[in-house]
Amino acid sequence: MIKTKAYIFDLDDTLYCEHDYVRSGFRAVACFLASLSSYDVDRIYEMLVHEWKENGRGKVFDVVCEQLRIQAHIPSLVRAYRYHQPSISLYGDARKLLDHLRGSNKKIGIITDGHSVMQ
């Protein structure tokens, strides 16, 4: 019989929903863009989410800024996205498992292939 000494978990889409992080980041970017314009935060947010769902993350900020005619420095938007305080939570079953393992003598580790600042 093999004894388990440690449990290692992937972060994105294992412990929490990565799409929640994306939406949280888009909310931060929408707030930033709203401060540069007269547009409503919710409208900008919905446009960001719509563009992401339609075409992926690649050019979301460029496309939405062009649609709204907002002159924004795209690297600043990327920074706002990457450095925002995320509004995310663990999946319910992940929380239960981690709580259970906390009481054991097992080591717990996390791995990720995501950008280090965002992780």
C-alpha cells in the first residue's frame, strides 16, 4: 500500500473557478475605464464580458476601448486587471476537502501555470 504524504492541487479551475477571476478583473478594468469616461461601469463591464465570450481574452480591452472611443493606455488596463484584488471564492467541495486535510498530518501544495502576479 502506498502512503500519501502530501496532496498537491492545481489552482485554476480546481480550487476556484478561473472565470470568476476573469470577471472580477473585468470589473476592475470597467471601474478604471469609467473613471476616464462618462460611461457607466456596468455597461463597460457587460461589453468586456461580451467581447471575451465572443472572441476570447486576446484583444478585449482594445476592442471595447475602440467601441466606446475611450483613449486608454492598454498596458494600464492590463495592470489594473492583473493587480486587482480578486472577488473569488473556493469551490464548495474544495473548501470542504482543504478543511478536512487541515486536520491531518498531510502536507498541502498548490501548483499553477498562471501569471505569478495574478496567482
